[in-house]
Amino acid sequence: MLKGLIAEKLNARLKSNVVEKLSFWVGRVDRQANEKKQPKQFNEVKLEEERLKAIEENIKNISDPDLKEALRALRVSEEKARKLRETTKEE
């Protein structure tokens, strides 16, 4: 019920339809374990300063620090994946 509303508001804030489905779990996210699961290439992808600034611009009005950090991580991962796909297509 509220998932759709939250996704709609996030997409409106991000000015893009990047959030399609939301899932919620109770607990903490172990960032170190999460990073270890990523392919090494993914963790080595560096984003251009312009892309990082665009991500910050998209999330600047979000007042909740946890939500802001989660969206930042989501957008950075999304951009890294896009860049990795583009790079592997060219090879």
C-alpha cells in the first residue's frame, strides 16, 4: 500500500523512474559483507565528478539522513552498473 506511494515520491524527487519495487527488512545492513559480494570490477568502477554531483543534486532535499544515504548508495550503484555495462559492451 504505502510502498507504491513511497516509490512514487522517490521517483518524483529523483526526476526519474528508478524505483520500481520496494522491500523492507528489519535489521542492519552489513556494508562490508555487501561490498564483498560485488564483483571486483564493480568496486573498481570510478564515477566522473559530474555524475557524483548529479546524484548529490537529486538527493539534496531529502532531510532523513538514513534515507538520503540509502538513496545515494542506490544511485551510485546504479551508475557504476551502467558504466560497467557500457564498458563491457565496448570490449
